[in-house]
Amino acid sequence: MDMWIKVLYDMSANMILPTTAAFAIAAIGLNVHFGFTGLLNMGQAGFMLIGAYGFAIATIAGWPFWAAVLATIAAGTVFALLLGIPTLKLRGDYLAIVTIAAAEIVRMIGRASVLNDVTGGSNGLPGETFRNTFSVLSPFPDGKTAILWFDFDNTGVNGWFIRLVAWSLVVIFAVLVWLLMRSPWGRVIKGIREDEDAVRSLGKNVFAFKMQALIIGGVLGAIGGMFYVLPTSLQPDALGRNMTFLIWTAMLLGGAATIWGPVLGSALFFALRIFIQGTVDILVPDSILNTQQTEQFSWIMVGVALMLLVIFRPQGILGDKKELNFNV
Amino acid sequence: MVNTALARRSSPLSLRVIFGVLLGLLVLSFTLGTGAPAAHAATSDVCVANAETGCFTGTIKGVGAGVKLTIDGNGLNVPAETDEDGKWNAAVTVAGVYTITLDEASLPEGVTLKGDAVQERDITLGFVKATIFAVDGATGDGADNGPTQEQIAAEGFNWDRLAQQVVSGLRLGLLLALASIGLSLIYGTTGLSSFSHAEQVTLGGLLGYTFANVLGLNIFLTIVIVVILTGATGWLQDAVIWKPLRKKGLSLTQMIIVTIGLALALQYTFQMFYGASTVRILMKNPDTFTIGPVTLTFESLWAMGLSVIVLILVGLFLLKTRTGRATRAVSDNPALAAASGIDVDRIIRLVWVIATALAGLSGVMLGLVLNGINWQTGMQLLLLMFAAVTLGGLGTAFGALVGSLIIGMTVELANFVVPGDFKYATALLLLIIILLVRPQGIFGRKERIG
């Protein structure tokens, strides 16, 4: 019985992790790209990585917190511009290949040993080198606080402060996207998703609108990346291709083209993976699958779930099939 | 261009039966693979940093295998030894400061240590810490630099080095071509950019390890078995996944995401059965030979030869046979091909079999040429394949061949201009520039870019 309670605890603890919030922010950004605009961005982890580098390198260089946040936003914007200019006029799968390639280029440059002094090479940058400017903003006193069955530090590495900030941002960004999408701008964006030529014939500059959407989603990705590394450390390989694919899975699980889909999807994604891993760990004896293999098994299930989701329920949990356009 | 007389041919039933039997074999091979990692762990186990493990690693250029090091501290004493590339690594399970000592007596004759033989390094679990021991008098760059090996920044231009890099580039290009022609054929006939193609390459390499290393079969027999088995996975995939999805009318974007899900599932399946470490297909150290300025392993030589032969055969098949012509007809215009009596589904099934078999062949040979294969070897090449296919023109098989050779050369020659770490990045940058200037690729037609 204890083992099941531990699984339940792990599930709930994973749902409220600051990295889960960061993941959700990146998923909201991806949803702006894919769900609302119909852009096939396969390099969201690249946006996260470049945002994380922007924040970490600026902070290590001695910039104050808010300047480093601006660096993050600027990094996301520039990356979106660089990606968008060559590809937004091309067909969707070209954008997919270019975004995934660009994200890989960022990762390869980041982990290059030539840049060891700046990016930390393949070891990355330890969290304590850039975490302080954020931690000192905490209004909470030292010590620990227990809420429900969770007992965390107030301000520590993985404490209540960063959880509160990260999840507040999730809510703020979700509401922002909701406001954006019911504005005239949002209607044009959704129009582009439905029929680009029709929007163009109305005299709208489709390229400019797509670029704006790419930048907004990209900046969300960059901020997500920043919050992903704050409680952990910046490791370029942790923000590689598979991260992008997991964000896609979470977004599709919750429901693309919905406001709360990416958020629900992110929280559920981590909880379900822990659930699979925990259940298999309890039910299958170690002689058949050891602990490491149960973890790998849970990731296999993530891949299978992604396939089944896209085939049988592409609109996810919250989505509306009519709102989806997979024909990019 | 399409011969209207291309009537439906009887499906190769006997072929299907053979595949069915081989699928059983495939399952068997996986079962065998399960027990394999512990018993048959390769000599060069690569340390993988995770929550419980930190890795010390380093490369002592040009000293070859057998240089001994000890990592001492925090109650642990871990020995390490360099492999033939001078690489060494050691796993520790406790964070803290360690003393790394290089045993000077184990250095090859004529090689002396330039700095301290004892170094202190601090490590955090989950991290890889590189430690450099500089030496004098080493034999220079290792003979056979495969694409996974790091190369230190360009040391200036000379003709000998150019010749070596050109041959390396050609080798990478040929192996890349084997894999990317399949990718291109799949794209051409179905419109699908298959992200799981990389895992087909990895599968080939790992099956090669299973048969040649674990079961000890002859390497050429292994290659034949691997090609048949990986081809069978293509047949199975099309039968179980892709054909039903085409019938269901799934959009291409959805299909791309399905391939991504499949790729994820396969990657972790490989890890589950084979572990995360690098395994070697052949246990003996490769022999090298030298022609003028170029030094290669014999494995590289015949891998290149075999690639050329197979590529020529594929080319002849596409140009000279009825089925090959039908394949190109489906690539050109599936509806028109169907109207002229070609069984489009049969052609697509065949394309999947050819594509996965070629990818598997490429995987075995990559494993031989790089002298090691792990669960992500294919994944590391996927974008180079996409670059090659895009460069040549999406969906054109011969474009993929030319594109692969150009990308292979780019990767290996990039060393002259940029530091070795950036050689893959250069190829990907090339991909983006091509899309900017000529999005349809070298051999593509404009209407494809939509």
C-alpha cells in the first residue's frame, strides 16, 4: 500500500514542479505556433535553450535580474526572426525541418568546447551560477512551509517561491493568449490557419502575421526555458530534440488550439508518466524489468501514446476537432 | 514516361512468407538482446551521467589504447584505460573532489607527459567532467576519424589532411546516401517525412551487434541477416501502421507526428534492451592501411565499396526495371500512376521494405566504420539525412545521393574552417541556406515547395 501512496505522492509532486510549469509555458508558446497559426514548429526546445542561455549568460556577466529577463526575450525574438525569414513562405514540413535543424545548431554551438568559458560546453552551466538574482527577489522568510502533503523550502532551489512565480506565469500567459486570440489579430491568425490564401485575398500581410505569431510563441518558449533551468541547471542536451517532442505530446494530450489544453496536458503528461513507471515498478518484478528499465518502459509508452493520440484523438482532451488544422 | 502497359504484377507471395518467418526471428533477436548488455558489454563502455552517476572523461590524443588512469577519492577508487582513440572515461557514484592520476609508465614509448600526472577535479552527479592530460610525441591525429569523434579545431591547411578528410567525407556521404535514398523514396511516394528513419539505421547497427558480436556470426552473414530483418520491419510497419493510416485519411502532418512518436518509442526500446552504452559490432581492433596520405581501416574500405555497389543496384532498379519505373511513376504522380494500372499500395510497401533495408545496411556499416553503435547513433544522423534529401530535392532519389555526398564532404571538410565541434552545425546551416536560396533543392521541381 505504501508503494501506491508513494506513486500518488510522486504524481502530484511532479504536477506542481517548477519545471512542469516551465514546460507548460513552452507548450503554450508551441500552441500559439501550431494550434492557432498552424506553424509546424519542431524546434521549441531550441527556443527554450536560447532563452535559458540568454538569461544565464547575462546573469553570469553581472546583469541585474530584469535585464537578464530582457536578454531572454530578446534571444527568443531574434531566433524567431532568423527562423521565420527564410521559411515562413515555404510549406509546412520545410518549417518543421528548418526549426528542428536550427534548434540543433543552437545546442551544438552551446555545447562546443570552444565556448567553454561562455556556455560551459557540454557540461552546461550549474544553476547556482545564475540562480541568485532570482532567489533574492523572494519576499518569503527563510524556512519551510507545508501545504497539503507538500513540504518545501520557502525560497530554496526548488521551493515555493519559484513554484508560485512559474505557475502564476502559466496562468498569466494562458489568459494573455486567450485575450490575443479573441482580438481581431487572433481572428486573422486563425484565418491563416484555416485558409492562408483567403486571408491574403483580404489584403492581410500573411507573412507579417505569421512572423508575429512565431515571435510570441518563441518568446514564451524562451521564458519557459529560463524557468526550466532556474531550479535545475542549464544542460544543452536536456533541451534537445526529444524535449520538443515531449512538448508536442503534452500539447496534443491537453488539446491543441485550446487555451488550457497545453497547461492541462503538461501537468497530466508528467503525472501519467510517473503513474506508468510506478505501476510497472510495483507490478512487474525486478527480475523482468529493473528500475531503470521501468523508466525506459514509461518513455516507450509516451511514444506510443503520442502515436495513438494523433491517430485517434488529434484534438486531445479539451480540443474541438473543427478547430484543428493538420494540413499545413 | 510511364509505360501504360505496366500492368499489375502478381504479388511476390513467397517473399511475404519469408518475411513472416523472419519477423519471428526478429522477436527472437530482441529476446536475445535482453540478456546481452550485461554479459557482452563492450570493452569501451561509455559512462552515462545521470542522477546517480558522474563521469570523468578525456581524450589523450594519439596515444592509442592502454594508457592507465586512476580516479581516487570519496572512498572510491576507479580505474580507467584509454581506448584506441585515446579516449577514457570513468563513472563515479559520489559527488566531490577526486584525484585523477595518469600512470606515466603506461604511456607508449616516445610519448611524454607535458603537464602534471596528478590532477584534482570536482564533480557533481549527473555531470560529465573533462580532464585534459597533454602529451608530447604522440602519433598525431588518430588514423580514422569517424563522424562521432571530436576533432580539435583546424590546425591549418595541408594537402595530406585534405586528402584524408575528402576520403572521410566520401565515406560518410556514401553511408548517408544509403540511409537517405530510402527517406527520399518514402517522401516521394507517400509525401511523408519519416522521423523514425533514424531509428531504422540504429536498429541495423544494433542487430549487427547482436548477430556478429553476441552470437558470433560471420560479419558478411550478419549483414545479410540484418538487411533481411530490417527490410521485414519496413514491411511490417507499412502493413500495421502506415497503410491503415493512409486508408484512414490521416493528414501528412499527423503522420509526421506519428513517426515522431514511433521514433521516441523505438529509442527507449533500444535503451531498454541494449542499455545506453556504446556497443561494438566487431570485438577486434580494426586494422588500418595507408595509401599515400590517406589512412583507413579495412572495414571502412569495404563498407565504401559495398555502399557503391548497393547504390548502383538501387539506381539500376529504379531506372531499368518495370517495378523501378513504377516506383518513379508513383513518386511523380500517385493518382496518374494508379490510373495507369500501377498497384500504388504494392509499390509503397516495396518502398518501405527497400528504405528500411537500406537504412539497416547503413546502420551496420556505420557501426563498423565508427567502431561502435548506441541507441542514438541514427538520431545523430537524422538531420544530416534531411539536409541531404532537401539539398538534392525532396523526393528525388538521385538528388538524395548527390545531396548525401555533398553533406558528407561538408561535414568532414568543415574542419578546415571551423572548430571540429561545429562540423554538424555547418551542414545544418547549409540546409537552411539552401532553403533560402533554392528551396526545391538541386534536382527538385519548383511546384513541390507549395
